Amino acid sequence: MPIFARWIAAVVTALLLTAPALAADRTIIILDASGSMWGQIDGKPKLEIARQSLRTVLQSLAADREVGFMAYGHREKGSCEDIELIVPPAAGTAGAITAAADSMKFLGKTPLTAAVRKAAEALKYTEDKATVVLITDGLETCNADPCALGKELKASGVDFTAHVVGFGLTADEGRQVACLAENTGGKYIQATDAAGLEDALKQTVAEKPAPEPKPAPAPEPAKVEFNLVPTLTLAEGNPDITTDIGQSWVLYKANPDGSRGDYVSTEYGAWKGNAEPGRYVLVAKVGHVEREQAVTIEAGKIAAPHYVADAGTLIVRAHASEGSEIADGAAIQVKYPGDGTTTYYGQMKAVFPAGEQEITVEVGEGTATEKVTLKAGETIEKDIAVGVGKAVTNAFYAEGKKVDSGGLVVRVFKAEKNLDGQRDDVSTSYGPDQKFDLPPGNYVVVAKMDEATAETPFTVKVGEKTDVNVVLNAGVLSVDAKGAKEIEVYGAKKDIEGKRQPFGNSYGETHQSTLPAGDYVVVAIRGDDNVKTEAPVTVKAGERAEVTVP
């Protein structure tokens, strides 16, 4: 199991397994299923780390532990209402939660505040003790205040606690969601590395051993206010960074060979502090850059290691077309020196190692790639327009009779056919009012509802919206055949061999399907002898035809 996954599992285990020792309660785990969970940590998507961690934690739970599972952003893009309690809190839910997480999509926004409120209400937090564990890799994106919610739930609940586990958030981002946990008396735990977070877990969860007898006091050395004062600059010769730009400082004890030993602590921002005399390794992290130095702390002296990140700042904003608003659902992938790759969504501002940066922006089916050379200490801002237009598709039974069913299948193909007569498949979606971001060009949309299929050509222009309406010239057939075990539908006209074209079937006494307008024969099959009776019926475009087969 990767280091980060082991840490996530340890953290969530601590939050879940220690709760019963405090008081009997029920818990709901909320998983961030937004699109940003496709971002990678140590070469592995965060969503896979979350799934693996949940599986590990749930295997450790007691059989009578009551746990539920909620997610947001797993069904719709751009929706602040996409929140679902998938597994209600109950004993023995480990398998159901694992299966739900393994089959989940990750594609939407981050309505974390509303999700926590719904989880609290599901737990009847005003009547019973309740605990919520929120796992998120992003901040609130639906205009809500998680800090205020924490105060509200704590004030109105019987004994409500929210714990928040952050995935790779910066120090500033962490503070924006930590208040939700802190305002309810819960814990906020932020990712650093396995050793440090395991140590933090030991300090907060495990029992501490009795202190050993103190040795006789040695003469006190001269005191200094801080004995570890590191400084950081992005480029040689540039001023030191004296504000919080998301930098962190991770302190380890040094092994005899000078490598990293036991984790000591993690600090953030323009930090200075104190450490016991000894040999250490201090790691400076800012954005996607990491530098380390050996540091020796001596009594009464100040250690002031200076770090040159040899890095710059890259700001990227993604657009569907020139002059359009920022495309929040766009994926921004950056390949940076050192074989590193990271993904952001909509827009990004981050520190990267100096050198060539390959930026790829994806909006729908459109892609644009640019390369820039980032110098140490430099800030580059880029607005990258992919150059796509938007097609909004709908199907109609007949003119004016829209298909509102989720069973509608909409497929987009390139208009030009290949040598074999086939068209290249571009994208598929389901239901009415589907939106496709497409590069400019000619396309064909094929709409299928049950047995009715039709297609319409259309052209996409950059920055323009195109409404594509497909008329199926179809109606709905409803069949009732008492006592039937199977119902079959055929076209009324026979071919030259005397055979009729089949148009679907179902098992049981009723059948409903969308069919092209025309004449049909409905056959009901009954009994062990498969006795067949039939009835003619005509389906008209935009109308419902009902028939009873005797």
C-alpha cells in the first residue's frame, strides 16, 4: 500500500475506532467525489487512494459499529445539489460502503458544507450523539460557509462532532476547512507524509507512556528566542519569502548516515521555531518543489539554513474559447521538470521547478497544449483557450413533443465517414438537454429511444452554442396481455420471405416501448404450450397507443 494510502487509512481508522471509546454514537463518512479526485499523489489517483483506505479501515471495524456512507459530486457535473446518502448508518455496512466507493464516478463540484448538514440531519444530531468524518481534496465551491455551519451544528446538536481529513491541501486551504472541525470540537488532519502523520496519530490517539525519571538538571545554556530560523527564496539573489505562499517545513531526526530518520514536526508559512539540540534533516516544500538540508542544533546557538527553490510561479486559466469565462470543469495538466505531473481544474496557481513546463488543457472533447519555459523567480500567467463550441442536444417524438426520459441515448459522431463507411465515435451521453464541448467541425448526432432511432447533422463553431434537435418520428406503445408470460412486437408488413421485423419484447403481462410511427402486430405468449394470440396496433408520431391482447 502506498505511503499516502497507509496514512489516510490510519487517520480514518483513528477517527472511527476511537469514537466508541468516548461514547456510543453513529457515524457517517462523507467522500469528496468531485472531478479533482482524479489528481494524483505519488503517481496514483487520489480517488483510488480513498477507495483503498476505506477498504482497509472498514475491515478493522467492530461488527456492531454503526457507520453510513455519503458522497457528493458523483452523479452530475457542475451541480451543487448532487449529494446522496448511499449507505444509511447501521451495523455491518462495511461491504456495502466498499462496493459503493469502488463503483463511484468522480466528476462534480464540492458542496461540502451542504453535505455535512445533510449527514448531521440523517444522524438526528439534535436528538442523539453524532459524528461526521469528511474526506475532501478541495474547498467549498457552492457559496456556503463551512466555519459558520460548524458553529451552528455544535450549538444545536446534542453532541455533534465533525472530523475533516484534507487531501494534499496547502496550509492556507487547510485553514479554510479546519474551522469546520475545530468549531465542533473535532480534528482537522492534513497530509504531510506517512512517518509524520503516524507520529501525530500516536500523539492524539494512542496512550502516552509514563515519563521516565528526569536526570539531574544540567547547567542551563544561554537562551535564544528561536534556535531554528530557516529562510526560503525562489531564485538565487532574490529576496527571502517572508509571507505564507503555501510553503511547509518538515523536520526529521537525522540517521547516522545523514538520511531522514524519525519524524519530528511539520510547520507552515514563514516559520521559525525551536528544536532540541541534535542532528536533523529539514525539508522545505513549496508547491511542487522540495529541498532538504542537514541541520545541527546546538545549545544557545541559532541554526539558519537558507533554501533556494530554483522555481517559479505558474498561473493558468482555462477557457472553452477566446474571451469566454473560466471553464470550471476544464482539466489542466502540467508536466514539469523531474518527470512530475499534476492536474488542476478550471484555474491554477502553483510553484514549479524552473525549466520547461508542458501545459495541456482539456474542455470536453477539445484539447490544447502549450509549452513554456519558467525561469527561477519568474511568474508566468497564461490564459489558454481550447477552441471549442457547445452543442446542446434534444430528441423529439414529433415536432413539439420532447423526449424527457433518462433512457434516451445520445451519441455524437464525426460527420465524415471512414473508408469502411463507419464514422468516428466522439462522445456518448444520456437523457435530454445534453451538452457537448466539441472542436469546430461537422458532426452527426444519433438519438435512440428504445426501438426508435434518428440522426441529425450539425456544425460546431468555436465559441458558439448550437441547439441540435433530433425528431424520432415515433410514439409510445403500451401493451396489456393478462396471463402472458412474454410479449413480442413485430412490424405488420412481411418481407418477401414472409417474415416480420421484430421490434422488441419483454417478459410478463405488460410491455411499453418507443417505436417508429407505423403499423405493428403484438403477440402474447401464454401457458406451457406457448399459445400465441396477437393484435394489430398503429403507432403515431408524438402519440401514445394502448392495446390489449386477448
